[in-house]
Amino acid sequence: MPLSNLIDEFQPIIAPGFETDFLKASVAYMQNPKDKLGFNSFAYSMRELIRNIFERLAPDANIKRCSWYKPTYNAQGKETITRQQRVRYAIQGGIGDSDLQILLQQQYTDMADAMKDLIDQIDTLSKYTHVTPKTFGLSPAEARVLADEVAVSVLSECYLPCEPSFRSKFRRKY
């Protein structure tokens, strides 16, 4: 996918203003094939953009009201929302697992796989934010393959049946 298409493809899931500007700045890192830190910079900025998108799609207060929510605590004992919980809410909202399974039947398994794939892609981005000899100086071709894999994963997971428009049909019940 050409870089210009990446921006177009993300338009349905990013908010105008900050998120759009953030995406354009992230893609700009990949524009200079001589920049040996191009993909590393792209990786950290895309990871942060994805974090921002999921914080918008899955506010803490909404997650905490879900039947499936179980509190987690950081090293300081402060209750925190995990990346997995945020992704889960963005995809399935407050619909409980058993109800979701009934509603979607086979697609439920597909959604669990999709959530895992999305978390794995974010973890891949995280690996490239820590610059080491293995992650430094990727060729433009290697960088494009990784960028495309991340984009395809994020975009496909954000278009799952349980996107907000799907969830809104069940909001009164759930």
C-alpha cells in the first residue's frame, strides 16, 4: 500500500485535527528512504497514535462499567486499564462474552483472534521503538512490509462487526 493510501485508509477511524495530523506526521517518517531511524520513528509514533485512538474509542469509565471488566493494578497499586481491555472495549463494547457469543456465533472466535492480532501488532511496533542493532537501519522495503502489516491489522480489526455502529444496536440491552 503506498504511503498516501495509508492516510486515506485510516481516515474512517481517526478523528479530525490531532489524530489526522499525528497520522500524517507518522507517515512522514517513512518518506525519507535515507533516514535509518525512519521506521523506528514511524513505529513509536504509530504506537502512540493507536493508543490515542483506543483511548478515545474506549474511555476508562466505560470499560469499568463492563460486566467482563476485572480491575488490574500497576506496581504502585493504582488501578489501570490494560491495553487488552481497551482493545476489547473498542471492539465489543459492554456486551458480555456469553451474549456476544450468541449474537455472533462463529465470529466470536474470529474476534478473539482479531484482538490478539491487534495486540501483537502493537507489540511489534513497541519492539522497534527500542533501537538496537537489529532494529536500526531497516531497508525501505523491510520498513514498508512492516508498516503495511501493522496498517492492515489495525484497519481490519477496527472494522469488525462490533464497531460502535454495531454496538449501538444493542446499547439499550447492554
